[in-house]
Amino acid sequence: MSKASTPTAAYRWSVVSRVAAAALGGYALSSAATVLLALIWPAPKAQALLWATMLSFLVYTAAVIWAFYTRSASRAWMGMASGTALCTGLAWWLIRGAGA
């Protein structure tokens, strides 16, 4: 193996960071999206939760693909964090609004 084809440490850490963003950030995003979808799905609670859980697999898959598609690992993390924060905020707002 030649020296030119050996990946650098920065590249390796970038890949490790993307894997972590895909696994951990994708899980957080899909969990938050599941809660949000269960709240807004127009069906009885049990069916809404079932459909939201099934759709969460698509959300997680899209998040993993996006983590490796984006230009940098920091964008992957920011996308996961902002999507999770948005879904969590909307779900919290819906729960607080329902109680009032």
C-alpha cells in the first residue's frame, strides 16, 4: 500500500464522527419524530403510535443516509441536532397546548 492511499487521521475521525452522528443522532431524531407523529396522526392513540413507530424506521434510514451524504461531519451533527430539536419542540408545544 502506498503512502498516498493511506487515509489520514483527520479523515478517519471524520468517518467515526459520521458513524456516531448516524447512529446516535439518527436514533434521537427518529425517536423525536415518532413522538411528534404519534401526536399529530389522525387516528386513535394506539394506531397513531403504531404508524408513527413504523414510519420511524424510514426516518432513521433517511438520517443515516443523510449523515454520509452531507459535506462534513459537523453538518451531519448540526442536521441531526436541529431536526431533533425541532421535532422535540413541536411535540412539547402540542403536549403543553393539549393540557391547557
